[in-house]
Amino acid sequence: MRMRYSLALTAALGVPASAAELTVKLELPRIPVAEYHRPYAAVWVERADQSVAANLAVWYDLKKKGNEGTKWLKDVRQWWRKSGRELQMPVDGLSGATRAPGEHQLVFAARSPLDQLPAGDYAVVVEAAREGGGREVVRLPFQWPPKGPQGVKVRGDHELGAVGVELKP
């Protein structure tokens, strides 16, 4: 149902109805420590040369006074070095609050950062860093635009659990 609504909206806005959909599913494991802190996380798309093609999501502590949570974004090191330091947080439609342990799903369809991607080989990159914890990065390769359904899954070692990408034409 959501897909149909999205395609109808796409046509009304004058965007091609053939816009593909990319879904990122990621698991944040509950780590058994005395004082657990939710991880900061970034999800982005990289080109084959590992340059950033599009930022998809950034999760950080929005509740700290005076936007203090942004100073810890640099701990999401790879994302920070590649594109984070150039952004002024918060960014509408990109940034949001940290997430609790569990499974999370991000869906990007019409009118998303993917609209401008030229055809080619890419990777979705997910990076998580936790105060008093570790840092982890996973990469999931894909081709854009998808000619058929695509899916790839990986499993993190400590800061990330199962991470998957699904594409639909």
C-alpha cells in the first residue's frame, strides 16, 4: 500500500513513476554493559571510489542542551571525514534522534537523495559509534538503478547486528 501511494504522489509531482525503492534494515544489538549509551549512527551511499554520493540518515543525541550532541558526531569517524563535517546539524529529513536497541527500517523511494544518482555501482555504508563502547562500519554493495529486485545482508560484530539492503525497481 505504501508503495502505491508513493508512486501516485511521484506522478503528481512530475517525477518519473519508475523511481526505485531502497530499504535499509539495521539492527542495533543490546550490549550487556553497566551503563548503556545509544549509538550515534550514519547511513550513506558511496560511489565505487568510496566518495559520498548521498547521505541517508544521521542519528545523534538531539536532547542535549545547545545542540551539544553534535560535538560527538565526529566519533562516527568515516562518515564525519567524508561528509559530516560539511553539514550544519540538524538537517531536515536526514538527522534524527538516536535509536534504542532493536530492528530499524529506513525506506527511500520517490523524492529521496537517490533520485539524482547516475547508473552505476554503489554501496550503502552504515557506521555506528557508542560512548564508552566501540565503533563499527559495514558496506553493502548494490547497482543503481535496480533492474530487478536486489538484496544483500551482512552481520556486524559488536555495535551492529544484522544489516540488509533491499532494492525494488
